[in-house]
Amino acid sequence: MVIKRTVIVGCLGCSLISAHAEEKLVDLGAMEIATSGAEGTTSSAPPSNYESFDPLDSGRSVVVGDTISASREGGTDTTSLLQPLPFVQMDTERQSAEAEDLQSLRPSDFSISGGNYYDNSVLIDGVSATSIMDVSTQNANDFNEVSGQTSQTLYVDPTLIGSMEVIDSNVSARHGDFTGGVVDIQLRQPARKFGVSATAGFQNDSMVSYRKSGNGELTRSEPDFSKYQTSVAVDTPLSDKLFVLAAISQSESAVKYNMDEAYGGTRYETGDKANNVLFKALYEYNPDLSLEGQLIYSPYRSEKQPDNSINSLNTNHTDGLSSYLALNGISGERSWQHKVSYQVSDTSRDWDGDRYAWPSKAESIDWCSDGNCMEGGFGDLNQTQKDSVYQFTVNQPVGGGNLSLGGELRYTEARKQRPEDNYYYSSGKVMATGVDAQCAIDDSACREDVALSQYSYYQAYDAEVDLFSQALWLEYLRSVGHWEFRTGARLSHDDFLDNYNLAPRLTANWEFFDDTFLTLGANRYYAANMVGYAIRSQYPDNYTYRRSVNTSTGEIGDWSLLSHVRATDYGQGELKTPYSDELTAALTFPAPLDGHFRIKSIYRFNRDSFASTSKTSEEFNSDTGKTLSTTLYSMTNDGKSDYKGLALEWDGQITQHSFNANVTWSETKSYGKGSTYFDYTDPQSQVYYNGRVIDMNELYDLNDRSNFAAPLRAAVGWTARWTQRWMTNASVQYRGSYEYLGDSGDNIDIDGDSYDVYDTIKIKSFTTMNVNTRYQFFQWQNQKAATELRITNLFNSTPHSASNSAASYRLGRSIWLGVNYVY
């Protein structure tokens, strides 16, 4: 049996489908795409963890219908749906059970086909939700960077998702701005009849088993936390042509912490809060013309209170807004779409006050016994990204095949501000007994018995980068005998790097036996812009001031300049756009249990990646009598890496049971420079490795010649619909052991100098089993209610990761309880 390929021209689930491009495909069996709406699902066939095996789109996998509810983990992390996919690597730190990680409601980072976690194109209903800002900074105490960011500018509640498409290779020319993969999250469409759906879920520390990992003893107690999630959606047909969906959801976490013993050890609580507000409308004017609009607002707030500082509450935001209007039409054999969209991402922080390091020797500092007692923060930062986009797509039968073309105009405003000056006061001087400090009235760094004698001055600034980008793509699909060809190219340009990038795409598949296909692909992908270094180039210089403090008399002198450092001057130069060249092959053929088997390989050559080098110079300023130190960070295209991946995949089904399984071997090799945009190689930095002292460049060379990144992964999934009311999903994930060259945590002294000891570190293998069960306990007329039990890491295994050098809590068995109602 064969099916026909229908080309959907960006209709995003609308009824306008161009059915004229009918091409022969492998039989996908009983694959169903069921959208979850207020009316529920009517199919009795069990869903697989993901659908795949299209011989032409060999890199495309889709998580559809009931799978989203059946297989996802508890909580709001939508990226858990990507775990079963063969060429996706999840962040190993997502199994961390440290209090800060349990507090987070953000989606986990992930890598596709060897790309970095920020090299993917994340879309929501075809609209980009990918940040072009620097998302690599994770230090919560960084004075000039916002921590906790992810590569996604907008987070959605998984209950709103209708399907999720993931493309790891052989990507169509309609997609650009990535060197990893493409993830397109499709929110569900409005139902054709009135309905209401509601969900709620809950988890706390009594439902989690904590596992110790790493070396040393854990001196802190097990985390005390709670999480909940609620959502309500209403489908309302306003006429026989206009259908509306409105939904609201909220997730919240609360975690209890202890202040450091030096700060009194008192108990306090902080948490994260995420909301989603969705409004979606579809107007079907006639069978050949429809208008679709969507607005989604996703505010996110995360509180951070350091346990070794007072008056230091830091609130980080990841607020996203996305909207679009799409006009979809069919004119004869031609189908088309025009779409305008506007997105805003606000990743700012609220951290009022200046920073103080008070000496505990002063009697007035009675709230801390540490050497330096910290108070205050590093000030507010405003960080926004705004995108205005116009897109069009046309699909037309030509010459016995199908021609698709499209284009995009995008205007992006990236802006970062420190709205007010910030000061960090330190070097406290305690007055002698009976001596009072002669503090000025407005001197916040002076108390009766102590004065701070030094401060760093962080100036207010307003950095902005505007860029205008354009893209055109063309693709032709044609069958010739037992062959099917898709040839295309994507031409892109922007006025930021001012490069014209032509990315050819070629895919062919050959049906050499019935329903048995050989697929070959050769493609190039160009990365999206990353403007973090251009923003940093506009940072102001750093100044340090000092004053004299006479502890015997209490006299305090005037502030004078101690040092002036220009540390943020990034030279852009003539940079090329990073790219990835790909060769891929796949063999797909029928398998038992009405299924498919596939062998697929991917080879990526990632070149011209951004890296940075530094050079420091000093110049004496005769006017101030001070020496100006300047560090110039120059961006280069010296970064490069290679990726090899091989996967075996199978799926099948029997009666009310569906199965899938895959095994993936991969190797990623990075050639020097950094793993993020702002890493750089300092040849003067030396470490101790294998009995001798070597510089970092030689260390990177050693890393290149060793196979330190070849993990073996496997996944098995089983979904069963036991009755119309009861469904279960079980999945097993395996990550093999692997080695990497890293800091062992030890130091060694040689000739009076101390060096970090580097060694080959082995990460142990990890196997986890997740089990979900859903039981419908109530049904009356059109009303249904069900309970959900989601168990992660059923057998309480200990997750291992690269952070195992120090003792930490890891997530063992964890349970999430939920309930849902549908009318």
C-alpha cells in the first residue's frame, strides 16, 4: 500500500492543503495525527513516542496527538518529548537535584546532530523563538550578565501543544539560521465545537528520591520544594466560519533554602513562576481562503537570593510575546501563504542596590561572621530582542513535479541597558576602639565603626544592535521512475555581517524494492546571527577608585582613580557566517509488526565557528598618573568541529500496543578554541597533565587526537491502550559511559607555582525507565475526567554527569500527579 504526500504550505493546521503534489511514499501503516482539543481524541490506536520513516524527509520526526500527553515527563519541560529521538542529546544536568535546579521551570538545553545548544532553530507555529543574545552565561553573581537564560525566547505549556516536529538532517530549504537542528512546536488548533478542558499537576520533595553523586560528603540537607501546574482552555466557534481558542496556564515552584551558617543559617524561600496566555482564531472565508491569527504571552520570573549575602534578591525574567497573522489560500493548483509576525523577548533582571563587602570585625556588622560580609546586588539590567517579520510561501505544480518557493524579511532590534550606575564597595577598614568614622551624610559605604576604602564603578550604558536580514529559498520536488529528488537552495543576507550565504540542499531517495528506500542527502546550513559580542563592544570601561581611611582618627580621604581597564572591546573584523556541511544516508524498509526499520548516518563538518582571542596592552596616562590596561577581544572564525552519528531505528504495533526503539552512536570532536562564543584560548594559561606542565593550546590538541566524545545512546518505548479508559507508556533511556579531558579538581605545586591537574575523566553509564499511566475515572455525556501518574527513573538509578567531581544531589525516582477534565 502507498500513501500520497500532501504539501502543507504553512497552513499551521488549517484546512487549506494543497493536495495536487501527490508523490509515492512508503506505507506508514496506521500512523495517525490526532490533535488534542477540548473534544478529546477519538482514535483507539495507541500512539508511538514519535513518528518518522519518511524516506525523503529522513531527518524528520514528529511527536503527535496523544503522545504528548502519554510520554512527557511531569511538569512543564517540553523538551522531555525530544528524549527518545536518536540524534538528540539532552543536557545531563537536567537530572540535577540541587535546590536551584529543582526551582527552575525552564525547558532543558539540548543538542541536535552535534550542534551546540544555541545552534538550533526553535519555532512556535513557524515563528522563530530563538534568541540571538548571549545565553552562555550561567553565573548568578555576574555583575554584567543576566543568568539563567536559555536559547528559547518563549516558553509554552505542553498542554497547548498539538504536535512537535524535529528535523535533525536533510532539512528543507524553507528552514534556515541553524547549524544543529530544527524544532517546530505547533500549538493546537481551535476545535470546531464548544469545549472546555482543564488540567492540574503537583509534585513536592516527598515524591522524589534523592541520590548522592560525586566525591566528598554532602553537608547540606535534601532540598525541600513544591511545584504545581494548572491550565484552562476554552474552544468557542463564534460562527460556522470563525473558530476561537483561548487558554491560560500557570506553573510555580517554591524552594526552601538555608542561609550560610556565617549569615545565621535562617530559613527562606524563593521560587519561579511561569504563565502562558494564548488567543488563537481561525476564519475560514471559503474552502480556498482562510485567515489565522495568534497571540501568546509567556511571562517568566525566577527569584535568586544568595545564601551568603543579605538584601540581595535577584529576579531574572524570561518574558516572551509572539503574534502573527497568516493569510492562506489556494488559487487553482497553486497554494500560498502570506504571514506577518512580531515577537518580543525580555530577558532582564531586577537587582536593586549597590554591592558592599563589610568586614565582620566591625561591631555594627552583627549579622555575619564571615571574613567579608556581602550585602546588596549588582543593579538592574534591561535586555530585549524584538523581531518584525514578513514571510511568504508559494507552492505550484511544474513540469510533472512540485515547485516551492518563499522568502523572508526580518528586522531585529537587540538592546541591553544598565539604567543606573552601580557601585561595588570593598576593602573595609575598622575604626580603633573609641574612634568614630567621619562619614559624609550621603556616604553609604561608611558606618560609625567601619569605612570601605575601594569601589568598582559600573557605569550606566545603553547598547543596541539593529540588523535587517533577508532570505529567499527555492525547492523542486520530482519523481522519476523509482527515484524521487528534492533539490533546493537558500540565499540569505544581513547587514550585520554583510555576507551573502548560499546554502544548497539536495536529497534523493531510490525505491529499489517495494517499500524499501535508499535516501542520500548533501546539504549546507548557515548559523543564525549572534550579537552578544557586538553588545559587549558597547560596554563602558571599568574604573576602580580608592580612598585613604585613618582608623586611628576616623578621618576619611577623597576618592581617587586607582585603575582604568578597558576590557570589553571586541574587534569584529571581516567575519564569515558559521556553517555546517552535511552528508547523510538512510536505508528504510518494512519490518515485522506492521512497522519499519531504518539505518541512518549523519556526518557534519562545522566550520568558521565564532571564537575569540585576547591581547592585553598597558599604556601610561601622564594626565592621571595611572596606567591604562586594555584587553582587546578579537572575534575570529577559528572554531570548528566534526560530528559523526549512526542510528538504527525500528517501530511497530500489534492490536492496542505500539513500540519503537533506536540505538545511536555518535562522536563529536571540537578543534580548539572554545565551546561557547566567549571562550578563548590563552596560551599563557598552563595546566598539569600526564606528568608535565603544558599550555592550553597543547591541551586542546591532545583533546583533538583523543576520542573523548563518543557516547552510545539507546531508547525503547512501549505505549499500550488497555481499555478505552486506561493507557500506559513506558520508556527506557540508556546513555553509555564516555571519557573527556578535564579538570580533576586537584592542584599540584611545582617550583613554587600551583597548577590545575587535568586528567581523563570517565562518566559512568546511566539507564533510566519512565512509566506514565492515565486512567479515565469519570465519563458522563460529553464530560470526561482522568488521573495521571508520571514516574521518572522508576528504578531509582543514580544519574552521572560531568559535574560528578563534587558531591551533589541527583534525581532518583520522582513522581508527578495530575488530573484533567474535558467537556
